[in-house]
Amino acid sequence: MAYLFASLAVVALLWGAWVTKNILDPAVVKAPIASVRLEQIIGEYVQAQARSDTPSEVVTQQTQAFMAALGEELKARGADGTTVMVGEAVLSQNVPDITAEVRNAIYAKVPPPAARAAAAPPPSFAPPQHIPAGPGPMPAMGQ
């Protein structure tokens, strides 16, 4: 009976070593991991929309198209088995960041919003603005 328990313990230890080796060995990992900073991509898009003169109805349509393209791109990245993680949640330094690639792929499908035209110069009838350079002399008491 003691030999049975000893042999089961040896088998369990060997199996545990094999599993540990296969889990920790990077060559065995078949699905690569990548990170994407979604907050950065979406934030840039929102800022560009805020700077454009696009009507609100068009902004809604463009934003829906942008978000659909983002979802499709992330789904395509994961189709080959790549685990795509939100970059803000990744603590490891050895996970490749594919934010620029995803951004370029999305903007190839959905163009970024056009920037607002430069502000018009002030009208010619506006009086010139005089801004004092610093504090002037204080008036004397009794004057």
C-alpha cells in the first residue's frame, strides 16, 4: 500500500512539473498577446470631432462608423488567436503595443474629422486693444 501511495505521489509530481513547464515556457504559448490603448485612440477621435465644424447629425453618423471600424479591427486582430488587451490594464513591459497599427487601420476605413477652418481675423472697425505692460505709478494722496 505504501508503494502505491509513493508511486502516485511521484506521478503527481512529474505531471505537475510537466504542466508547469508547458505553462511557463513562452515557446509553448500559441496565442500571442497584444495591447491597444483604446482610451488614447477614442480620445484623439473625440478631440478631432470637437475641433471640427461638422453638424451634430453627421458627427453621430461618423462616430458610429468609427466605433464600428474599431470593433471590426479588434475582432480581426483576435481572429488569428491573438489576445488583445486594453493597454491601460497591461502591467507587463513585454506585451507589444499595437495602438498605432490599429489607429492607422481604422483611419484607412473611416477618415478622421476635418479640422475647423482658421479663425477669422477681428473686424477692421474693432478698436485696438491696449494691454498695459505692468502696474503704473500710484497717484499721490490728496491729488
